Amino acid sequence: MKELALDLRNNPVGRLDIAKNITDEFLEKRQLIIFTKEEIGNFQYYYASGNGRFEKGNLYILINKKLASSSEVLESAVQGSSKRSYT
């Protein structure tokens, strides 16, 4: 597979752990997926493992205004990746 379209439109909910696992499939090793802040003020950072199945092909992400939660995590992490082009 050389190209993949990921349709996240109208996806207002989701679980963070699943979003992190899916995002890991698209990012190269040590790229930041997300960081969270705990109630006590500590930060938790989540990085890609480098074992992704689709790190090098063309990825198209379809989004709209009804996007939220875990879908935003995925979209933001891929958009912030220095190895991907984003339009």
C-alpha cells in the first residue's frame, strides 16, 4: 500500500489509548504523539515506538468541524510530524 485515506469526519468521541495506538502506526520512532498533564501537575509524554505499519506512504486525513477528542489527537500528531506533508 502506498496511499491511505483516513476518514475522521463526524467523530466527536473516542478513547485516548486507542488514538495513541492508531497514531503510532503512522509516525516514525520517537515522534511525539501527545502529552498530558495530571492533576498534580506532572506531564506524561507519549512517543511513537517506530513499529508502525504505515510510516512512509501518503496519508490523507479527512476532517470537519465535528471532529473532537481522540480523533483530534491523531490528526494533530500526524500534522505535527516533520516527515509528513499535510494539506
